[in-house]
Amino acid sequence: MWKRNSKNIKLLLYIIFLLISIGLIILLLISEPTPDYTERSFDTLGTYVTVKISGDKVASNTLLDIIESELKRVNDKFSANLESSVVYEINKNKIARLDDESMFLIKSALNISEITGKAFDLTIRPLVELWGFHDQYALASVPDTEKIKEYLNYIDYRFVKIDENNNSIEIINENTKIDLGGIAKGYAIDRAINRINEIDKGATGFINAGGDIGIIGPKYGKLPWAIGIRDPKSSNAYDITDIVYLYNGSIVTSGNYERYIIEDNVRYHHILDPKTGFPANNAISTTVIADNTLIADAFSTAIFVLGFDNPALEYFTNFGIQAMVISEDEEKNETSGFDYFRRKGRK
Ligand code: ADP
Ligand code: MG
């Protein structure tokens, strides 16, 4: 009796084991292989860049090389600090010939300056230099108020004239200089993603350049990337205040914690209001979601300047963006379509 029972139990265990094995094999057969992600970090565009990618046809490391060199190429071409850059030449000579790419980027910056009524202004450079925010090693300090007033006269995108027929640019005020720092990072990310799409359409991953994120493709080809929005009040960069989910497109956050000085207990940061000459102080963080990173980048700067209770916020959705602004007391104001991106399960 006892013997027969133990035989039955053994048989039952064998059957269960067999069924589980068959189940696992079926699961393995129907599930696609999940790609491995390769990560790389480096410094360029005045910030810390992290790229996560999985190639489809091309090796991930080859794709990372392409992204790194494309971001660095755009940095070298448009950094106002580098004597070899296009922007340096324009600022020095006030007149220059433009190749197609420079024309495109400067035209985009001019358009955004106009659309945002000078909240974004590509001629902010003299003030950025006066404050000392132009390079990470410059010692920034609060400038003399009279000097700020004087410099305000140099800040106006209408001093920049482009001639598309002759591929040329002219700055008609001798003290005016341009600065593409509020837009070039986004443009560089778009360019890098384009290059990856050209050679490996099935590649997935993202590029994160100090809070400017461009998605190369959904996680494992099908899932959204969960993107944490940094808590602007926390000194810990890993504390988040919100999460959004993106399959593709771009998301850019500008905060008053990126680059700043503290004098007499007041924080002075690097996003300047072209109307006052002082750091914009009616928001502490803005996040913009758009189809491309250039638009998200420029609008995040502009919306930061316009501040928390800016009546034009919803109007900007006409330009294909959704935005969220955080005030000093951590209230959130957002466009009508922003919440959509908080829903993970959407398609
Ligand atoms: P970050 O990602 O570092 O927060 P942003 O994209 O918000 O940077 O842009 C900040 C940079 O843009 C500054 O370092 C400066 O070069 C430039 N900038 C600052 N204020 C303005 C402005 N009102 N309009 C256009 N560019 C600006
Ligand atoms: Mg920006």
C-alpha cells in the first residue's frame, strides 16, 4: 500500500515537472529576445551626457561612437566659447557667411525668440558673460546694477539679420552677441538620433544630456521609458517629483539648480530674463515634452523665463509642446495635455 502511494507521488511529480518544462519552453519560444543595453557617459555641450542604446543591425558600441562624435561636433561648431566655432566668428566680425546647418539653427533660435516675445532671446550672450555663466570655470558674481541696465540695450533678437538668399548673417549692434546655449544641446541630440535612424532603424535607447532627453526608440522596442523629473528643491539629483512615460520624442527639464551662485543667501542661476537682465525668478523648474529636442529645449528655457503663472502657457501647445512649471513653493502648473504622459499603460 505504502509503496504504491509513493510510486504515484513520484509519477505525479514527474508529470508536474514535465508540464512546467513544456510551459517554460513555450514561454521562451513566444517571447522575443530582450536586447541588452550598453551605456556610455562623457562630457560635452557643457554638461554630463549619458547614452543607453541597443543596436539592431549595428553593434551598440559603434552607435555610441557615432552619437559621441556627433554631439561633440555640434558642440565644437556652436559653442560661443571656442575660437574655432561659427558663433565665435559671428560675434567677433558681426557679419558672416552661413552654411545650411548654421542657418537652420540660427533661424530656429530667431523664430523661438519671436514666438516667445523675447522670453527666449538668442542675443542673451553679453549678459551671460557679464554674470560669468558662460563657462563652467568662470567665477560668476552678481554684476553692478548699472552695468546690467547698460547691457540690456544689447539684448534684442531684432539686431540679428539673416539673408537667406546670400546665406549670410549680420548683427547690426556692435555690442550684441549671440548664444545658442539654450537650443544647441537639443539640436545636437536630434542630429545624433537622426544619424542613428539612418544607419540602424531598429536601434532603441535614449540620450540624456544634463536633463535634455531624446528617445532613440522604445525600451526593448515596445515599452515606454519611465523618466523621473528631478525634484528641484532637493539637493539629491536622484530625488524625483514626477514620472512620465515616453515611447519616443523628447523631454527637457530646465532648473535653477543646474548652474548658479549664492550671494547673501540669494540664488542666482544661469537662465536670464532678457527683460530684466537678472535670473528669471518666477519658477524653479520647467519640463517640456515635444516631438524633437530642439523645440523642447528652447521652450523649456522660454517657459522658465515666463514663470509659473504665465497666461501664455496653454497657447504654446500650438507649437507642438506640452509643459509643466514648478513654482518656488512647489506648486505645479501644466498644459492640458501634459498629464497624458503620466499614464503608463497608454498606447
Ligand atoms: P540647462 O539645460 O543647462 O538648464 P537651458 O537649456 O535652460 O540650460 O539654457 C541655459 C543656457 O541658455 C544658458 O547657459 C545661456 O547660455 C542660455 N540662456 C540663458 N538665458 C537665456 C534666454 N533667456 N534666452 C536664450 N538663451 C538663454
Ligand atoms: Mg533649454
